Amino acid sequence: MNPVEVTEGAGPLILGMPHTGTHLPAEVLEALNTQGRILADTDWHIDQLYKDLLPDVTVVRATFHRYVIDANRPPDGESLYPGQNTTGLVPQTDFDGMPIWQTPPDAAEVEDRRMRFHAPYHAALAAQVARVKARHGVAVLYDCHSIRSRIPFLFDGTLPDFNIGTVNTASCDARIERLVAETCAKATGYRTVLNGRFKGGWTTRHYGRPEQGVHAIQMELAQITHLATEAPPFAYDPAKAESLRAILRGILQGLVALAPQLRA
């Protein structure tokens, strides 16, 4: 199976989807324990949620599961959130801190997965960033994520619905940050936080170079916004999703309209 799917669009906006994939190579499935095989930490239905919101949008989507290797972690395994509970390049536990492996991968296996999965995903993403920037003079990378709203191992209480990460405004022009934050804040019945528990993963930190005309922003959605329940089978709720899609469409439309003002 190809580790990455790319849909090329003609516009300045790129959607990154590193955690929607559920593919597990046979040897990885065999090594996971019963807990791991639930795949609880998938960004469930994010590809469906953003599907066809706008024409001419480029989409780069990992097909492999984050338990194979996490495409939104640094390839050297450095922690993005030192001192806080998190999961690594190849997670050893799920988001609840529960072990997921019968046979954890050794260093050689992790490196093999990095080359087979992590590297191709980022090669494809980097190629699309370069293509879009060459065409428009600017590229806006919007990294699409979701997570359960209550995970005591990772954070206290209930997560806001919209969790916007710009690495404290380092990864994008302030106008992008403001547009996304204000659009979310105006949405009735939803809660929003900017650079809270999730400030942006490796994708946002690595690609966001606003001084070079490449802007990156992460959107971490609480899954309660579009799932019937945040437990197996993690079913998509069409009514919830349609309300959310209207807001997301407004965000993406706003980013496309803003892009010409951001040319390097």
C-alpha cells in the first residue's frame, strides 16, 4: 500500500492529514496487543469531515496508522512537549497511557518504519508545499487533526472544541492566526483556544516559515464535535458534522482569500 495519498489542487491551500490512516502492515498488527488493535488514537473521519469543503485544495494524507509511526513527530524522536505526557515517534502507549505492544519495535525497526512511512509522507508534503508556493508565491498548510475531548493522561478536564496551534504565532502570519481564531470564536455553541495544550506538532513547526512565504497552522478538533461517541466504534455523526463543516468551510475560504496578501 502507498504510504501517502496526494490530491493536487490549483489553489494556495494544502490540507495535511497525518493521522487519518488505519493501515497496519501484517508484522505491526501481529506485534500489537489487544489494546493497541483498537486504534483508539486515530483521527477518526477527519478526511470525511473536510472532504469537498472547497475546490482546488491540495490534500496530503498518510494511509498508515500512527502506531506504525507518527508522521507528526520529529524523525529524531525528540519530544514536542518536554515535561508533559505525550506519545513519541513510535508510540509505546495509547493516549490513556496503556501499553499497546506485545512486542515493542527495536531501534532498527523504528528506523525501517521511518524510511518506509514517515519519510515518504514528508517527501510528498514538502513537494506539494514547493509546488503550491512556486505557483502562488505563497503556500498555506492547514494541518487537520482530532482527539478525544477527555484524556486525563494528556490534559485536565475537557478540551475545547477548536484547538488552534501556531507555535505561539511563530509558524504563520498573525493575520492567519487571527482569521482562524476569530472565525471559531464566532461559532455559536463551540469553545476555542489558541496555543493551549496543543501548540502545533512537528508538521506545523517544521514547515511554518512565514518569512519565506510558507505558513502553517494546526487545527485539533475535539472529536465530540463530529462523532456520535468518543468510544468504539467511533461513529461519524452526520448532523454534528454538517454544523461543524459549515464553520470549517468558512475558515478555509477565509484562508484562500487571505493568501494573495501573504506573498513573500
